[in-house]
Amino acid sequence: MDLESGFCQNRAKRESWRQVLILAYQSLGVVYGDLSTSPLYVYKSTFAEDIEHSRSNDEIYGVLSFVFWTLTLVPLLKYVFIVLKADDNGEGGTFALYSLLCRYAKVNSLPSCQLADEELSSFKKDIINPPPATLGGRLKSSLERYGVLQRFLLVLALIGACMVIGDGILSPAISVFSAVSGIELAMAKEHHKYIEVPVACVILIVLFSLQHYGTHRVGFLFAPVVITWLLCISAIGLYNIFHWNPFVYQALSPYYMYKFLKKTQKGGWMSLGGILLCITGSEAMFADLGHFTQMSIQIAFTFMVYPSLVLAYMGQAAYLTKHHDFESDYHIGFYISVPAAVVGSQAIITGTFSIIKQCSSLGCFPRVKILHTSSRIHGQIYIPEINWTLMLLCLAVTIGFRDTKRLGNASGLAVITVMLVTTCLMSLVIVLCWHRSVVLAIGFVLVFGTMEAFYFSASLIKFCEGAWVPIALSFLFMIIMCVWHYGTIKKYEFDVQNKVSIDWLLSVGPSLGIVRVRGIGLIHTDLVSGIPAIFSHFVTNLPAFHQVLVFLCVKYVQVPHVRPEERFLVGRVGPREYRMYRCIVRYGYRDAHKDDLEFENDLICSIAEYIRAGDSTKDDEEMAVVGSPSTHSNRVQVFQEDGHELDDPSSSSGILEVREIKSPRKRVRFVVPESPNINAIARGEIRDLMEARESGIAYILGHSYMKAKNGSSFTKRMVINLGYEFLRRNSRPSTYAVSVPHASTLEVGMVYNV
């Protein structure tokens, strides 16, 4: 028995390592393309106008020293060994750090958060409050007490998200344009300038057209190209080192950085924006974490990407020490650089999809269509609207700049801003989430923040030479996010202020002559308590509603995934005989919504399970967590089929069939496990629910229009009447609203004066 157990464990370990290695292979084609193709343009961007007239071996050694230590400290030390460990249940990116901080400090940007959400297993995982007397405890208390600190934290996360989107526009442009510029080696220089922009645009269109195949297929398609590219540049680097300058390794000493800055002074400081490009794509390792695993990303970078890049940069430096005419020789291996550059653009595009999904789920971005391209890994997604928007903006930047230097200035500022935001949020994670000493957090900021601030200042000085582009793009997306978030908050506040109590409904019932019609009425609302204003508006104008009413709230919480057994919160609204229920369906910001039929069955079964397991004496709105039938075979399940007889599930052990309804159209029945809790009252309630389900479901959705109140400020009128309403009309409806059948949908229109 012990031998068999040991064999199974060894087999599981082998399968686990096999999966890790497969993901590491795929990550090479998705995550590291941008980092791997940076040798195409780093030296050219560095030795541009700022230090081109004073280029010597000292400058070349100084640039190599900067490149080596920047690669070692930022991607290797900061991201691979530190930041990747700050994942949010396997998810990464600036918003994952923000979500992590929100959970530990109990800071919620979502208006519909409940105390029950903190009972989710993924929410309370490893959360230990720091002692109140410590600095971490005081910092946590300050974040929870002061709204201005909470808003600052949200804005900081949004700045990082906006810069990631800006990088998703600029990185493909500079990677592809730099590679296509290598065509000048194969044709007359006076002709190449007329074709490199059209060729780059065609390649970019092809790249964005491939995105709908998903990360899994793209990873397997692109990984061989990246591996070939890395092997080639490392082999060329080794050749150049031994052939031209075997002593180039001396440049790895930090002393050469000091000599470089001392000799070049202001010009050298301004050239740091070009050196910064050697770490473009580092943030993708963290942003794309949800597509892969921590171990797979660490293995791929440490054993493949990092040594190849170091050899490539050393080889280029060795060659340049003997050939100071850099312009004619920087496209080493250009004949394979075009496919590598196409792959190089993939990392940040995938990261942009991830960050948009997180922002949208947390109420900070207009709703977009999100397609999950993998049934096994929830983080692998594709967003059509964002993909084509990125493509158009990327083409516009490529056509507008036509210059690697200005594209590099723009991309460098976007990259370093995201890194600065990550450093700031990471320092808070060290104190609040990891409960480490504040000295360690300060040391983290001093080591990485100081270096990144140095690069940031060098990039910002190039504002008029292209660096204004990421700022303008981020400002545009920041306005969109802030307007949407503000409008969402105001809409929810209006719902809360205008909700009605159950006493109102019970009191107006007889006077209005309200009648109950057959079927289930599913009222979609954002409220987690009380009766929404749209329902009172509906009842006042049409005094009738269904024999079973369900107030349904589909909401996202600040965790990546919600386990299916914790997805439904069910409670009763009013007395038992009124047959009114509240059901809150919780999704993580990485979860996919089920299709309408499966969702309907899970919803109705969760209510039936609540009735079966509940106390018949309770009539209040106390909520209970109910697992779906797909996760609990011993829970209530629904069976329905058209045309022929169903198999009899009551033959199973411990199963009791309550009733079977037969009709020419449809037959529906609930299968209920035997339980000492079930009684005649609960049995009758389940029977009523089953009859209503057989009669059909009607979906009552609110269709609201928001207007600023009379007397509101000009800014508020602009934000609500123009900004939010424009975004609402041009965004997708909620996922739930899209999946419901139109023939059974009733929309109730209301004007929200906020």
C-alpha cells in the first residue's frame, strides 16, 4: 500500500513538473518577447544625439555596465525573486497588488461590498492583522479611516493600469519598427525609408489579427521563434566577445557607470532613457502571471532569457569597441529579427487584456466583451474591442513618429512609470500583507525606487521628443476610468437612497390590487439589500408580479476567483408565504460568467437548496452560502427534458423526488436529498418554486438614464450628462443582461437624478 501511494505521489510530481515546463515553454512566446528583442534598439537609442560625438570605449563600457546591472536588479532581483511572490491567488499586475492591499486593509472601491465577502476562502486566505501598536497596524488603521488615502491608492493603481495600456500601444510599434529598419542592410538606403513604415504597419495588423486564437495557441506558435532568436543572439554575442574583445567582461564592474556619468555628464544622464529600454517587458512577467505560473516564469527567465540577453549585450559592446561606426552594424541578425519582433509585441498586449479585465470587473472601466480562450486557465482572455483599439492607436503612433528614437523615448517613460507604481504598491504589500519590518519596505523603495526615479527623470526630460505620448494616452484612459468609476458610485448611491422596504410593498399590495401571475420574475439589481427603485416603479405602473420573485444581484468581488461552492448567497425577502427571495451571485475579477441555461439551473437549485436546508421559522433577510449542484452531488438538482421520458433519479440511494410536472411543452422536476430538516412547509415551497420554473422565467432589467440634478456644478454636469452617459451608451451591457433571452426580457426605464 505504501509503495502504491509513493508511486502515485511520484507520478503527480512528474505531471506537475511537466506542466510547469510546458508553461515555461509557452511563456517564452508570450511573456519574454519584448525583453528578448530589446537588443535591437537599446544601443542605437542610447548612442543617439546625446553622446554620439563623444563615443569611445569608456562610454561603451559604461553603457554595458548600466545595461547589465539594470537587467540584474530590475527583472531578475525585483520581479523574478520578489514581486512575483506578491501574487493575488495566482494573479499579477498593478491591480492585483491593489486588490491584495484592499483585502488586507479592508479598503473597498466597490460600493456593493459586504461583510459576507470577507468570509470567502480566497478572500481571507492567510490574512493576519498586524498588531495595532506597530507601524503596519497604524498604517492599516489610517487607510481604513481616511477616504483621501483610499482614493490616492486607487488613483495610483489606475495610473499604473493606464501606463500599461500606453505601453501596449508603444511597445509593438517600437519592436516592429526597429526590426523592419534592418531592411536597410539589404537594399539601397535611399529606398528603405519609403517601405519600412508600410511593412511595419502590415506586420502590426497581422500581429493583432492573431490575438483571437488565445494565449495557449499563440504561446506554442511564438515560442520557437523566441527560442531561436535567443539562441542566435547569444551565439552571436559569444562570437563577438571572443573574436573582437575578450576583455569586455571588465565592463560589468559598477565603476564604469561612475566613469560614464563623470565623463558624459548631462548628455550621459539624458541617454539613460535609451538604456532603460533594455528592461521593457519586465512588467509583463508580473502582469501575465495569471496566464502562467510563478515557477514557470522564474525558470524561463533565469535559465534562458537572462543569460542570453547578457551575452547579446556583451557581444554588441565587444563589437562596438572595435567598430565605433555603430549605425551600419547594429542590426545584427536582422534577417530573423522581424518574426522575433512580432513575437516581442505579444507580452504587453496580453498584459493589457488582463489589466482591462481587472479594471472592468472592479468598476473602473466601461464593460467590454471578454472572451475566455482557455477552459483550464481562466486568466487567458481576449478582448476584441481593446485589441482593435490598440491596433489603430499603434498604427497611428508608427505612422506619426517614423522614428525609433522618439518611439523609444515614449515607450521608456511608460515602462518606468509602471515600475515606479509597482515599487510603491509593493512597499505597502511588504508591510501590510507580509508583515515584514518597515525597514525592509524602506530599503526596497530606496534600492529600486531611487534607481527607477533616476531613469524616470531622464525619460521625462525627453517630453517634447516623444515622451509626451504615453502621458497623453494615460491621461485619456485615466479620464475614462475616473468618469466611469464616479458614475458607477453615484448610480449605486441613488439606488441605495431610493430603495424601498418590504413594509412598503406589503402595505400597498391590497390598495393597488396587486395580483400574482404564474412563473418566476427575476429582477436584476445592483443592490445587495432592500427592494430596488425599479421594482417599485414597475409595480406602481403595472400592479402585478410573478408567483415567485427573485431579486438577483450579480457582482464582482476583489479576489481573482470565487469557488463554485461559495458563489451563491441566498436569503428570503419578507414572509415565507410571499415566495420572494434574494440571490447574490459572486464572481472574482478573473471568473467567467456561465451561459444562461446552466446559470438558470444553478440559480433555481440554489434557492431550492436554501429552502430545504433553512429554518422554517425564519422570515428575515439573513443570507446563507449555497453551493451549486455541479460541486455538490448531494444538493438539490433540476432535471428537465422535452419529448421523452426522463430517467428516474429517485432510484439513487438517499434521493427523494418531490414531484414531476408533465406538460406537452416541458417536464421539470427537482431531485431533493432526504434530510431531517425538510418538512411539509418546505416541501410545499419547493413545489411552488418548481411549478413557477416550469411556467417560465421573466427577466426584469433596469434601463436607467443618469442626469445631474438642477443646480449641480458645471464639472458634474459634464461628467454625468456627457461623459458617463456617452460611455454607458457605447459600452456593453452586463454579462448577465447579454445572456438572457430577449423574448423573456422586460426593461424598466428610469431617470436617475444624481
